[in-house]
Amino acid sequence: MTRKLFCEISPLTYKISYESHILKRKITDILRTHISKDKADNILPFIVFEHQSLMRRRLRKVPVPVEEAKVNNLKIAAPKVNHVLIKPGETFSFWNLVGRCTVQNGYQSGLMVANDGQLKKGTGGGLCQFSNLIHWMILHSPLDVVEKYHHEQVDMFPDSDRQVPFGSGTSIVYNYLDYRFKNNTDTTYQLITYVGEKYLHGELRASKEPKNTYDVQMVDEKFVEEDGHVYRCGNIFQRVFNNGKLISEKLIKTNHARVAYDTSNLPVIKENN
């Protein structure tokens, strides 16, 4: 018989283990990591990249109250990041700024994606849309992503006004699955984030005019049937340009995600055996 881990013995031991991991990370950050915390009322002069993300997508699998809970959660979280400065040598941490999502802090039960790729409800659900927005902006900058997780390779919903490549999102769980990037440049950056009527808005700004421009694109995306299941495949590349000339290209992500919705209207390619 396999011996159980401490966290598997009971709900109480799971809670103890979970809280100990949270505390350990907090201590490590205090001792070893220079986390961005300062904010400035004035915005930095140069826009590096800006983006907006539709909050209410009206997907059939997502009830309206759950979507409204997500909007509520975004309204609480966005101001906690708004105007933060990421100075040279500093690391941005999503959870260090947003903090723990609790009912006491006003968060509601929104939609989450569990480790097994299944949908569930949880307090603070929907905040991955916020970290997705930030990540998309960072991909269009020289800032270095140092911690990022993604949902299990499952394509949960059919495309609905998709603005960014599938697979370019993030997965976050307080506080051990964080989204972090580090400023290894000599320029100070700033995030502007706010909730509008329809969209979650974001701007990445800088103290110096950007030298390069960035393009992030999906390449060779296709739907492939393998062993009776359909998978969404493709590669996401980041390309860097200087004065219109391509100076570097980097593979960001390779997708091989099982499609969890009706594929009858998709151009599916059958794998040759």
C-alpha cells in the first residue's frame, strides 16, 4: 500500500500543507526577491503596448451570474495593480499586489479551471483574465517572464471574438501559482489597469521611448484527430523588430490541447496511422 502524503491524510492536513506553502513563499519573497510595490500617480510618458479584453463573452456554458461575479472580481483586483512601477531589477508579482481573494474582501464566486481541466466555481474566479491581459502586454516588451503557468492542455470553449492566440493565457492560484516577470533593462515600466463598461483595459508604459516593436502570432494552427479525440495544435512565436527589420524570433508556446466542445463544424485533419 502506498503511503499517503501529509496533505492527503485529511482535509485538515491538506489545509495545513496549503497554508505552509503560502507562508513559505511569502518568507522567500521577503528574503530573496525584490518585488515591485511602488506606485506613481503620474503615468510614464511612453506607451509600449495597450490592450483591452471583453469581460462578458456570453458563452453558453457560462451562466450570466457567474460572468457578473467575474466582472465584480476584476473591479476589485484592477485598482490593486493600477499605476504600479516595475523598476530596473524588480520583479512583478500578480499575487503580491492583488492579495488573497476572500469573501470578506468582496470577492464573489466565479468560474475557475481546475487542475484536471474541468470547470468549477470558486471565490475570486475569473481573475485569470486579468493575468492574461498583463501577460499579453508583457509579450510585446523586453521584460522577461520568470513564472507562468497555463491551464491543462484543454480547449474549453469555441472561439468567440478571440483577440489573442489560443494558448497565450495564464493559470493562477494564490499564491503558489503566480504570474511574474522581471525588469532586466535600464528602463522603468508601469502598468495601467482599469475596468470599463465592457472591457478590462491595460497599458504598459515606459520611462524611455521603446527601441523595438513586438509581434506575437500563432503559426500553423490546425485541428487534428488523434485516437478518437480532436486536438488544437499550433506554435506561438514572438518576433522582435527594429526599424521594421526582424532582429529575433522566439517560440513562446506549442499547443496540443484536447478540444472539449462540438467539433462537427471544425476543419479537422485526421492523423495518418
